[in-house]
Amino acid sequence: MLLIREFEVNELVSFDDAIRAVEDGFRLLGSGNAVNLPRRRAIVSGAVLHVLQGIVLGDYRVAGLKTYLSARYGTRFVVVLFGLDSGELLAVIEADRLGQLRTGGRLCRGYEVHGQEGLVGDWHCWCWYSG
């Protein structure tokens, strides 16, 4: 099992990796080879626990969840990833930066699809330097 800390995410995942993963994810969702469930929230006074979960087939064959706690002292993000074939816990990933890369990848892909390629370079710079 891998434990990937926040500072390691930039070393392991490039912005181009994030764009490719977003494209693969949408392709797999569209072909019925992925399941993405809506966010669920557990709300109490002073805190909200958010949980998003899904399964991806294709070459990935993983299931996992992203969870984060929003509270007065801040927000902490974690991804938990399981292998579908083995059932093993593959990784626990601190995921604030990972979420920023995914969001940037989704927006860049949207700009490209809608014929606004010139915005991609600007977003790329903003995404790298904002995190």
C-alpha cells in the first residue's frame, strides 16, 4: 500500500497526466465502464464530511473514494484506492493538490472541446502556480 503525501503529488502527477486522466475518465463513463456517484455529505454543527465514490474499469480496474472534512480549522482531502482484481488497498493519497490538478485538467479539456485552445496555456500557468 502506498501512502502518498501532499508534497509528493506534484512529483508524481504532471498537469498533462491530469488532462489525460480526465479524458480517459469521461470516455470510460460514456462507454459504461465507470461509475461516478454523486457527492454525499454528513453535516453537523461546525463540520461537514464529504464523500465521493466510484469504480473505473478499462486498464485501471480500481475502486475508490475521495473524502474531505470541512471544519472551522480548514479542509483536508484524502483519496483511498482499491484494486478491483485483488481487493487490496492500493493507496491512500493526501489529495488537495490532486484535486486542483483534476479541476484544471477538466477545465482545459472543456476549453479544447469548445474551440478555445488559446485559454489552455493560460490556465496551465495559473494551475501550476496557484497550488
